[in-house]
Amino acid sequence: MQSISWLSVFFYCLFGMFVYYQQLHARSFRGSSKGFETVLMLSAFCGTITGLAYLIYYGWTVVWWAPIPIFAVGLLFTTVGVFVERLLGLFALSLLGFIGWPLCAIAMFKHIPN
């Protein structure tokens, strides 16, 4: 039986933080640029789909129960995101998410055990 790749879980946690803050920013968007709001919402939606695909793929290829603790660790990691938000701000985390979550997605898929 294969175990959980903690490096992949770490990248999933970072990925989840970026996607969460993009979703939060999209929900509370008060800017005048509808184009930016659309791009932000599209990015958050694609990030959500990517996260679900990761959990399903991980469960399919490694072991069926692995997505449950991975998701739980990701939720616990959200508390770290609160401290990062206080340092950088919601807008900065949201903007960093445009680059951050795709890079983390590549890394988390790359480190899934074969």
C-alpha cells in the first residue's frame, strides 16, 4: 500500500489557500472593472475544478481514502492563510493566486506517488 506524499499535500495546501482567497475576493469584489471580475471568477472556478480533480485522481491512483485526510489538512492550513492575509492583504493574495495556484497545481500533481 502506498502512503500519502506530504510534499504533494504541502503544495495542495498552498494551492487551496490561493484559490480560497480568489474565491473570497470574487465574492466581495467592489471594483469597477467587470473584465477583471470575470477573470477573477473564472480563475477561482478553474482552481476549484482543479482541486477536485486532484483529490479524485489522488484517490484513484494511490489509495481511495487518501483524499479525506488531504482535504482535512488543507482545511487546517487555512488558519495559516489568515496570518499571511494579515501580512499581505486580500487583494495581494488574490493577485498572487493567478500565478500561485497554477504553479502549485503542477507541483502537487507532479508529486503524486506512482
